[in-house]
Amino acid sequence: MRIFSSVMLALLVMLGTTFVQAQDLPQSQVAPKSVHKLKYPKVVLYSTSWCPHCRAAKEYFTKNDIPFINRDVELDSAAMAELTGKYKSQGVPVIVLGDDAVVLKGFSEERFQKAVEKLKKK
């Protein structure tokens, strides 16, 4: 029993020393150059789960690493209210770029990229 206590005490001392040493190590700084500039404006997709055009938009965004916010209008009544009220649409998908800078009704890769390029030039 005494040997066990001695071994446990030795382990605790070693772990405590390792922890203190790890805390004392300098931390690497994030250089401003390494922070990536956003390639895309804020993208909000108003969609439903069953819509093939919505699915195509989601797959395109995911495949191309385009961050987007998906608002399913069947599950989110506030999203449905925005879709029908603010954006005057009864159909999906509706894609909103930036802070309402561009509103695309329907989805095509070409229209989306043209809208993004137009926003980048502003």
C-alpha cells in the first residue's frame, strides 16, 4: 500500500510539473496575413426540404465551400414571413446576398456567380 501511495504521489508531481511547463510556453500569434479574406458576402437561402432547386443550391454552396445560412420556410414561420412579406415571394429558393444587396429568386450557378462578382466590385 505504501508503494502504491508513493507511485501515485510521484505521478501527481510529474503531471503538475508538466502542466505548469505547458502553461509557460509562448503562444503563437495569428499573423494578419494568415487571416483569410472572405470570398463571398453573407448568403441566406430560403428553402424547403423537398425542393429540387433548393437542394441544387445547397449542394453547390457546400461543394464550393460557400458559407450560407439555410432558412427552411416550412419549419421557421419567421423565415416564411420574411419570404412572403419582405421579399415578396411565394416560391423557393430565394437567395439573399449581403445585407439585402441582391435578392435572387430561383437558382442557377451562373446568376449566383454574376451577382457575387457584381457585389465584389462595389
